[in-house]
Amino acid sequence: MFLAGILAAAATVAVISPASAAQPSCGRASWYALTSLTASGERMNPAKLTAAHPKLRFGTKVEVVNPRNGKSVVVRINDRGPFVKGRIIDVSKAAAGELGMIKSGVAKVCFRVVS
């Protein structure tokens, strides 16, 4: 089960490279709710389940898990980022709500490519 593996790996932080994109990665995430154009050319919609990642292809779907509360969400990569050192993914406000991280603004998460 993915969640069990994520909970076991939650103490480690990894950076995804194209060769290891299918492997779960853990680190800090933040959320954003802008309405500007994303790097993929579509308008950012905070109500959609999307995310920004520095290297994954646009359209890639990843499952993001908050190991602290066990909540998860599948998001579609449509932007580049995060641009803050130590963060591995930025999720939309809707995705942050699903993960239970709106109030904190940042959370430790793990994610894996699902398609």
C-alpha cells in the first residue's frame, strides 16, 4: 500500500530527477492560489487539483500524501516551481484543502507519479 510506504519514508527528503520520477519522494510542500498564467500556458485555477513541480512533464498526475494526517489527493502538474529552497512541490489551494494544510501553509508530504 502506497500510504504505508510513504509513512515509512516520511523522514527522508529526496529530490526527483527524471530517472527516479516513479519513486516516491518526500519533502516540504506549500500551496498557492494565484490566477496568473502557469508555465504550461493555462490560467492557474485555485479551485482545481493542480500543482507545480520543477521537472515533471506537464499533465503528469501525482498522488500527494500528508503523512501527518493520512490525507491524499491526486493532482495534475501544470506549472513550474516551487522556487523556495527546501520545497519539492507547490499545490493549488483546493489540493491543500484536501491535504489539510491550508492553515499551516506548508506541510511535509510525500508524492509519487501515478500517470
